[in-house]
Amino acid sequence: MTAALVVFFVLAALAVIGAVSLILQKHPIHSALSLIVVMVALAGLYLLLGAEFVAAVQIIVYGGAIMVLFVFVIMLLNAGVEEHTSISKMAGAPGLLLVVALAGFVAATIAKSTESVQAAPQTGEIASTLGISNMIFKDFVYPFELTSFLILVAVLGATVLAQREKS
Amino acid sequence: MVPTNYYVILSAILFGLGVFAFIFKRNIITIFMSIELMLNAVNLAFVAFSQALGKLDGQVFVLFVIVVAASEAAVGLGIIILIARNRQTLNVERVDLLKL
């Protein structure tokens, strides 16, 4: 077992524990903190994969911006412990069964197809941040510009939605 | 090197947990968080395949997914605030305006 494998298993266990904890916690703020654990663990996995830029963006945007937004809203709305009715509790067991089937099917299918991926020749284009900026501003420049438009629309939409109606 | 399979299987597990949280949780904010968990699981698969193939397209897609997730969070949380203000609850079972 190499060092990389050990690091992978530690981070993977951290991510899975965080995700399970998101489900088991009753209070939304605890769920939010569990989700932050998942995101930091995923950032570590990106580093292990050699994708430093994506890891940094993951920490800054997900761990920083999005989760702070979530925690703000939870505190703003004073969200309490969630309540389950008997019907929603009943949905748990068959839901779990279906989800296990779904995850197993997806994992089996993709894992089978990765054999050909691992056999594929590596082009060795690993200098990632330089390569990513080249791709974004050359090959993907139109989608990139569209995302700025998307953010503009989202900001306007959020502002319009959250403002109080004048009476 | 860690085999790509491991990353993909972890990604499937996280996605499955996200789906389960989506159908099991009753708090609308937590449901929203499980959507973010699913997006993260997909991102992991993107980066793993990008590294396995030695191409950077996957990492560029991840950046676009993060941008979409951020704007989705902004709009979605605006909608949540609106729901909380109009119905005084965050429980999705109480948001039943379209139910007979």
C-alpha cells in the first residue's frame, strides 16, 4: 500500500462520513458543517489527483462562498430541528434500497468502462493551471462569457426574489 | 498512483448519498445541500477522468459546474427565503399549495 493510496482512503472515508453525517444530523446547521467536511475532503482528493487549481477553487467557492451563504440563510431564517412525519419515515427504507441499487449500478457500469480509460495513452498535459487558462480563454471562451451572463442573471434574480414587496 | 476506478466508485457512493438525502430529508435547506453534494460527486468523476486521460477538458467542465452551482445557490436560497416568509415553515411537507 503506497502513501498515495493511504491518503486516498483517509480522504474518501472523511468524505463518506461527512455525507452520512449530513443525512443523520437533525439540525440544518450541523448538516451544513458536515457538507463543509465533504468539500474539504474533496479538495484534498483533487490535490491528490494533481488538480491544484480546481482544489483551490473548490475551497474558495464551495467551502468559502456557497457554504457561508447556506449558513447565513440558516441563521437568518432561524431554522430549527427538522420534523419527520410517519410517511416520510416510511419512505426511508425503500428509498435507501433504491439508492444503494442506483449507486451500485452506476459504480459497476462506470468502473467497467474505466478499464479502457486506464489503457488510453496519456498525453502528459499535466501543467494544469496554465493549461486550464489556455483552454478557458481559447477553446471555451464563448461558454466562459456565457457563464458571466448566467451569474448576472442569477444575481438579478436573487435580488428580485428576496426583496420585500412594496405595499 | 490510485486507480481511477476508486475515484469513480467514491463518486458514485457520494452521489447515491446525495440522492438519498434529497428524498429523505424534510428541511428545504438540507435538500438544497444534498443537491450540492450530488454536484460535488459529479465534479470528482470529472477530475478523475480528466487526470486519467491526461486531458484538461474535465477540469474546465468542473469550473463551469462550480459557476452554475454558485448561481443556483444564490437563486435557490432567494426562493427559500421567499418560502419561509410566505409560509412560515421550512418543512417541505407544509409547502402543499398545489396539493388537492
